[in-house]
Amino acid sequence: MLFRFIYLIVFVFATVYTVPLDEFFPFGIENGDSAMSASNSSTNYIDLPYDIPYFDDFYTEISILANGLFALSSLLTPYQYIYPQPFPLRSNDSIIAGYWYQGYHNQIYNNRTEIYYQIHSNTTNSSSSQRAFAKANEYIQKYLSTQRTFQPKMVITSTWLSIGSAEPNSSNTFQIVLTTDEERSFVFFLYHQLQWANPDNSSFYRVQAGINHGRRNISISLPHTDTDDIVKLVDESNVNVPGLFVYRVDTLDVNATRCAENASTISFRPRLGSQLGSTSLIIYGPCFTNRTQIQCRFETSRIVTGFVLDQNRALCLTPFVSKHHSGPVDISIDNGQTFLSAGTFLYLPVQFGSNEVTVEVENGQKLPNAGDYVTVKWQFSNRVKNIFPNGAVIDIELWQVRLNSLSQLDIASKSVVLASNLPMMNERRVRMPEDILTGFIRVVVRLHSNVYAGIHSDLLVMNSSSNSAAESCRKWADQQTDPADWNDGSLLPCPMTTDQVKRAGFCCYEPETHCYKNSPNSNNCWLHKGRSDRHESSAVECYTSKYSNAHGASAQCCYDDNGMIITRGTGAGTDDRYRPTSTPLQHFFHDFVPYLQCCIISTDFETCNMYMTYRPPRRGSNTMGDSGRMWGDPHFGTLDGFSYTFNGYGEYTYLAISNKSSPAADFNANGQSYVFLSQIRTLPIETNGPTVTKAFAARSFDSESKPISLTTDSRHSIILHRDKQVIEWEKDINKIVFPELTIVRENDYQYQFSWNIGVTIVVNIVRMTSPSKQFVLDIGAFISGDFSRKTYGLMGTYDSNPDNDLRASNGTIISKNTSIKQIHEDFGKSWAIDPSTSLFIYNSDKTAQWFSDQNRNFIPSFTRPPSNHSSHRATCGINPILPETSWSSAQRTCYYDLFITNDADFAKESLKAGKQFESMQIRSPNYPLFHSNLPLRMILTANEVVELNFTTIRDDSANITLSSIHLPPHSTLNTFTGIFHWTAITGDDYLSVQAHDQKKNLTTKHDIAFHVKPAGRSNTNNFKATKFLFIILTIIHLLH
């Protein structure tokens, strides 16, 4: 197809208005370029470090031709491009022509003739490469603002400097730039000076400029191509910059950056931003004029007036919303008379740890006082900075917020302006106002009344007097219910040690951003400093549970510098009434602010005791989750540690979890109920060859849940959907929180999906280069121990018994010692999904039913590769004389994948994944445990008698010795019987008992904090840990 475009003609009267040389991408020998010899007509075809997607094909090499063009296909020789030809060209021609003229360049006409070229890769750190990457990114953001953030992996530049001709004192200077991130590709043409077009007066071979893909029959011709007026390219543009042309060239839908005069559709970017508002939405589609009147309608009722940036772009700011969610956006270009639907916007919840706007408190304080000066620092993204006009100023605002009775965020009707009309800068010292307890700082950029962007700090808490904080704490305590009403047994205990928490981390726990080991932040863990006068341990790292119970609560676990859990004092973690990640606002106002008021700002020890009563610390346990994995070609490791290979072709149940306490043996996705369901899609590497995993989909089954899917396509794209909406990441966002799910993007090649129920799926994207270039998914499943005996699918039956892991969907257990073929036929194929239960998105003729048919018809090879290939053994780290029966599962899968694909890097990724699976099967040792009925805190009355049994609950208790670390005055601990005896004395004290496993050399301890009131005072919070508790514990111990 031949694309024709209308170009903006820019009339100029001097060459000063063309692209100046200092606007070119870095070029010349001094910038690391290679110079083409005057005797050469082209470079040889150069292998590229990354593939170039070009009109839905991929190219791996390039030749730079002296007569003004790039050639991408080595099927044709440079000699065939001596003479320019009008577009479109023949089937194999894939070229990018900046100024394709007849013949070769030489120095006969002009001794200043030079041609430079360079391939910049993100694996190099040269200053010129870094400038090239920055400039490519800047061009995309500036001239293609509809594009999401672009991070190039490769930039190819070629510069024709002062190319002479037979015409005296005339020369041409221009540059071609091709850049890609392997998913998108862009071409820039830069023209500095064009003084000759047809020096030989040829009527057959006129200069051509543009883009051509012969096989797809796609071409783009620049203005005046094939005419003597082509020198006027210096005066024209498709981005309103004379001499500059910018194109996206990776898809069949050619993006020539132009708006549409009579557009019937309209859209915007970005598609997500903070619920606090002021995200800049760049609107595009129609052509805008100075008479266009923009209005944006959010949530069908909130109207925001926008304004035009230029012919191609307009802008609206998102409003503040009281809760995070997705909502529709409609846009009007006729002042609200009519609206066009533009899609949905995802309002992200308030996240803590933002670095967009930070607030530094002076004099070593942690919280700002009213009237104190603070330093506000901020950083706008490059995407946003590119829309700021000359003369723009900065305002700094403080907005007061509170939580209303519906647990939604309310914002004050008017801000407090801390500074205004500031020139463009990145920090400012400002004074905090009076009478504001909680709020956030917003930094906005405006020109007159038009606000271009706003960014925000974390929610802030103002300091107050100790007495005022204590009074607020008491009011909060008066409104609290018994913790047993919301922190019931579905919240797991904290792991006893950091080794255990890291093993369970993927499924169940995540590090806290304000308290993690080896943090460079001087304020790290400041909220969890133990009180030295009370001999309390300080935390060096804390974790929060990834899942919440039916009440939305979660657990916080903190650890000392020995990696042991802390359960006493302000160094300990406490139960959170609201999980910080999924309900951050409720957590902030109901957990975090009261903690500050009760334990940090207030100096009254009683108020901190009050907080610990209603937000109790969580005890330690040997609890850990388990994990399974699939990787490579594809290999599976079950949740119980059994490994096997299944080369299916189709869509399969990866992991399903029943919501029944005693689920059925057989699986029926339609007729049974589940708390979680996930599926995979596998495809052959080549026709009828071995298969690999190409897609993953999953959902939980609470009321707000929607399915998610991650797929790879033939263009090396990673496509993420939630329901039917594509999620497109912005550069500065790596976490998205939904009601049931948190998605974390660690980098472009790893995604973590954590459901609140206690399931985390980690997807790694692995690059394969042989026998063809493509992406493959490596998928790990991490689940809570609560789901033991409730799982189905290719991840096996999770019950600590690997012998029954190969349970087919009909409930039949296949022997783990059976053949690969029988595993394939009787187990693997049985887990093909019912097409009616598919969670995938289908964009082609390959439907769920089509994949179901492939599963039935596909027959893989069941032949094992010979084990005597020495180079394969070396690649996979296998001793040359080691028999195959002694190989590890990681070595076996590496060797198999290398034999099948001949791709050493892919095999090494399999080796790495296999080793990770093996390491996860090595369980952390079980530490000695005290009985779970032993309290962590006791509120007593003076002279009350306390007797507790500290005998541990291990089968090998004969190896356990007890000792006291600290005893209250006049108390006793019998280290042989484990009996503690004390007559309570008024005041605050604690008990710390240590248990040591002599055989395994493992030590743990149990602390109890005592708060003893004077005799005669009411004790409403007595946990009844007296002789009655002693009797119960003794009975339980005897039963055990």
C-alpha cells in the first residue's frame, strides 16, 4: 500500500531555520563514529546487537550506503542501490532513504565530504551513546507525545556531512537516525542544508527520500521526492520543526504523527496516575486550533476545563478522587456541547515512599512542627517537562486531607500556598502552617491560569505536643474493638527468622520500604527503634504480609540484627487493621497515625501500651509457604518438589486452588468453586517441534476480581491485560494496586502478580535466539501453606507428598516413575482447559477451541537426547564423567534444552531456573517453639499470681534446654519443668525465656510484656493468664 500524507509547509528565507548541526545526534570521529572510506560505496551488512521491528518484520543487520540510505535486507547487495528508484520498490527492498541520490560519494567535488556512522547499544557507557539515547527519548516524548515512555536499546546514526556535487560551492548535510527498544522502532530524518538535487540533470534517477518495505508493499515518500524541488525538505516537517521528520515504523499502521482534520475518535496518555489528581493527560486525535475549547469529563460528571498545547495536542489535568479505581474519560472539543468517549483512566492509590516530591525536616526531626521550615524537593519526569512553556512558574501548595466516615479521602476546598511564582527549580525552603494534622504537598507548574502538571509528596503527619498526641491516642483507643474481632486465625504468624521470611517472601511477605536491611536512608527503621531504657530490641528490617484476611487486616513482622523476630516493645511489628498496599489510606489513618500519636509523639508509656493492646504484635512461627515452577522447554517442578517435562501444545490449568476444606479428587472448573485459577498457553518453537510457554492468565474469585493475562507476540511485545483493558506502564511507575491484586514490574523482563489471598506468581521473560528469536515465559508459583491439600493442575497436589503430584484432572494418580510419554498422555494432556473457562484474550483466529484441538492432535518427540555431548555438558556444568542418573534436575533440563534448541543462553536460563527451584526445596530448619497460647502481653493487677508453662512443643524436646534472659523481680523459672512463677508487682516489666536446640544449634526466645496496675483497679483487658491459663497450658502439653 502506498501511504500519502499532508505535510506542513514552513516558508523560510534563510538556512538558519533548518535543523542546526548542534541539534544533530552526536557525530564525528570525536564522538566515536566510524568514517566511511571515500573509496567505499557502503558498509558491509553489520550484525545488530538487537532486532529491529520494521513494519511487522524483524531485521538483524544493516548496511549504510554512501548515496544516502540504510538497507535492512541482505538479500540485495548495495550495488543494486546505485540508482534511486521511485517508491514503492520491489518485494525484497527494505530501506530508509534520507537523500538517496545517484552514484557513490567521493572527494572530487568537495574535500569536506564525510560520512559517519555508529551503532549505539545500551550495553555501552560512552558519553556519546548516552547522549544519543537521551536525545532519542527526548524526540519521542516531544514529537510523539501520544507514545508511552520510550527507553531505547539501540540507536543507529549516520551523518552525511557536506556531501559535494558537480555544482561548485554546493553541498548537502543530513542525518538518518533509526532507534528501537525491540518493541517499537522510530526513524528521524534531520536536514541541515540541501543545495543540490540533480547535478547530472538526469531525468531518470531523481533523488528519493522516505521509507519502503517491499514485502509488505508499504512506503512513505517525503515531500518533493522524485523532483528537483527536493532541496525544499529543509523547509518542511511533519512535526512543525523545519527540516525534521519523525516516524514510527514498526507496525502496519504507519504513524506519521499527524492529527486528523475530521477525527471521529480521541484518546489520551497516560492511562494511569495518582488518585490525588493533577496528572497531565495529553489528548490527541483531532487537529486543534486556537478556537478549540477542551473539556474533559471524568466519572460522567466531573468536568475539567483543558487547553490546547499545539495543533496535535491538548491537555487536561485529572481531578482528585476519594478512592482508587478505574473510571471513564470523555472529551469535548466544542466546549462541552458533545463528548467523545476516550477510554478509561486508572486512579492509583496513594503510595508511600514517593520520590517525586520529598520533604526534608530540619534539626534532625522526623516530623515537621507547625511553623518550622522544611526543604521541599521535586523532580518532574522528562515526559511532563517537555510540555512546559517558556515563562512557566512553580507554586508549592499544602492540601489538608482526612478520612471520612465512608473510609474515603476528603480534601480541603482550598490549599495553603507555601510558595508561588517560583522560577523553574528543583527545591525550595518553605514554612509549614498551623492547625494542619495530615496533608500532602503538591508542586504545580503553570503559565498564567493554565496549570500544566502537578506532582505530590507522601501524606504527611505534623508533629504536635506530647499531651495533644496522648489525648488523640486515647480518643482513638475509645473507638477500637477487640483485636480478636479482626485479626483471626487466617492471618499466619510471622516467620521466626529472616531466613524463613525470605523463603516465604514471594507468596506471603514483602519488605517494608521504610525499614529494610542495608538501606542507605539514615531514617531507616526509625519507627521501630526499641526503647533502650526498657531493654527493647530495635528492628533492622520489617516485612508486611502480602495477603489480608476477610476483614482486610494484615500482619507486620520485624526482626533484629540477628535475624530473629521481635515481639515486644516499639521495635516489634504489629497487626495492621488495614493492609498497607491494598488499603493505604485506611492503614494511614487507622494504623500509622495512631502509632505516631501513641508511641512516637507522646512520651507517655501508657499510651503506647494502649496502642499495643489494640494493635498487638504477632508471634513467631515456623510457618513457610511453598513454591513450584515451570521453565524452559517446558519443565515443571511441583509444589512438593517433584520435577517432570511436559511438551504439550495448547492451553492448560497451571494452578487451581479449591475453596473447600475437603475438596474433591477430580477437577471441574465449571462445576466446582475455587479461590484461584491460573492457566498457561504453550506453542511449538517451530512447526511440530518442542513447545515453550507463551502466555499466562489467572484470577482470584472475590467480588472485585478480574482476570489478568500476560502474553508474548511475534513482535517481541509483552502484552498485559486486566479483564479486556491493556495495561501500559509508564517509566516512573513500577507497581499497580487493584482491590484483589498487586502487580509489580521489577524490570521489562519480570512481573510479580500477588493476590491478597496468599498466592504470588512470578513471570520471567526469557529471550530465545535459536532456532528462532522469540520470548518464552518462565513462571514460578508461590503459595501459602494454608492451601495444603487444596491444589490442582500442572503444579501438582500440594500436600508434602511428591508421590501423588501427578494427579490427572479426573483424580487418577499417575506414578511418578512412569515414562515421559505416559506422563504426557495421562497427566499433562488431561489438564487442557475447557474452552468455556478460558481466561485468555484472543486477537486472532486462534480461539480457545483451536488450542483445545491442538492439544488432542499434537504428538511431541519422546526421545531422550544422548548424554555424551561434551560441550553441552560443559555449558550445563556437568562433570564429564558423571553418569546421567546423577545429574541434578537443573542440569538435566539445561542439557535437554540445549540439545533441542542449540541455544546456549536459553539453556543457561533453564539451568538458572532449575537451580532456583532446587534451592527453594531446601527447607529452612524448624526452630524451637513455645506454645501458641502463651501471651505476648499481660495486663495484671498487683499481687496477682502468674504461673506459665514454657515447655516447647517439639517432638525432640529432649534436645531443648531453657534459660532465662530476663526475669521480673522475685519471679522464678524452673528450666527443667518450664514453669514460671511470679506474684505481680505494680509497674511495667517483662519476661524473656530462651530455648536452645542443642542438636541443631538453633535458638529462639519468647518475651512477655507485663503491665501491672495497683491492686483494686479495674482490669478490663486482662488476658486471663493466671493459674487458669497454667492449667490449660499444662493439659495441652500433656496431650501433646
